[in-house]
Amino acid sequence: MFNDYINKDDLNDWRHLLLLYKFALDEMSTKLTILNEEFQQIHSYNPIEHIKSRIKTPRSITLKLIRKGHEVSLENAKNYIYDIAGIRVITSFTSDIYNLKDLICKQNDIKVIQIKDYIENPKPNGYRSLHLLLEIPVFLSDRVENLKVEIQLRTIAMDFWASLEHKIHYKFDKVVPSYITEQLKECAELANFLDEKMLSINEEVKKYK
């Protein structure tokens, strides 16, 4: 599929584009690491359990452009595909998610494009997460490139549920039996209950410090 839409002569241009997005990921990952280490040193507490990052493959970008009805080109990839560079931030508590969101959005070299709160407003299948679409400046030798990075902020429970749901959809080729879908939604509610309970316990523990 990818080779049908992109000439071999253009492969270097695609590699260069993805390298730029890698730089944007590196910039954002550094910012998150600094925030986490600052919390560790000053407050003896790290809000981030771990960070995962990824760059979409040219094939995946191509397929998404086609699904969206756009011509396959570097310019359209930059303009219409918002999740070429993605970071998933896993936290312990929902309060950490909103604290990190506020700290990230306050940084003056970051432009906030969009915020989608699937914690307050879960998807119909039960999915919960907070999505940030940001524009990050990448300083090159001869210019500055502003590139979009998507950040997904989840608790451990949310991430466990989302990972399982993704595997099930992949196994069934996205046509999941209704009784399994209902069970997954029940599990999403249980995961949310666990998050709320653990946050409540954590708030109680803080009173004793």
C-alpha cells in the first residue's frame, strides 16, 4: 500500500519528516522528565509512573490519509495527521493527570491546539483518558519547525483497560461480540471505581504527613 502512493525518490523526504517528529518527541519527553524529577526532589513524589512514546510509520500515515480522503503527501501528513508523534503518560492517580495537564499547558513555548477529556466524558465503550494536542517548536540549524504532538494521560488502571480493549479488538478484527463489549464496559466502570478509591485513600494518607 505504501509503495503504491510514494515514490522511492521521496523516501528520504519521509524519513526526514519522521526525524523531525522524533525531535519533537524528544523535546516533549525532556519536559516531562524535568517536571517529574522536580516533583521528586522538591515534593518527594513523582506523578509519572512511566512514559511511552512512538512515531507512526509511513504506511500507517498513508492509510490514515487515504481514510480521511486526502492525497498522500508530506504536507498533508503535517496538516491532517495529528498523532504522528504520540506520548502516553501513565500516572498513579487522576489528580496527577490534571496537575500535569495544567503544568504542560502553562509552558510558554507550547501551543495548546486541543484538549479532549475522556475522563469527565468517557467514550461510549468506557474508554477514559485525557488527550492533549500540542504544537512543539523544534529548533534546527537553519529554521524552527512547529510540529504537533499528541499526549495521552492515563492512570495505571485506565491504561490496563485500554491495552486489553485494544488487544480484544485486534483479535476480533474490530467486530467484537456484544456480550464481550458489555463486559469490557463493566470493567471500565470497575477501573474507574478503583481509581476513585485509590485517590481517596491517598488523600487520607496525606493528612498523616
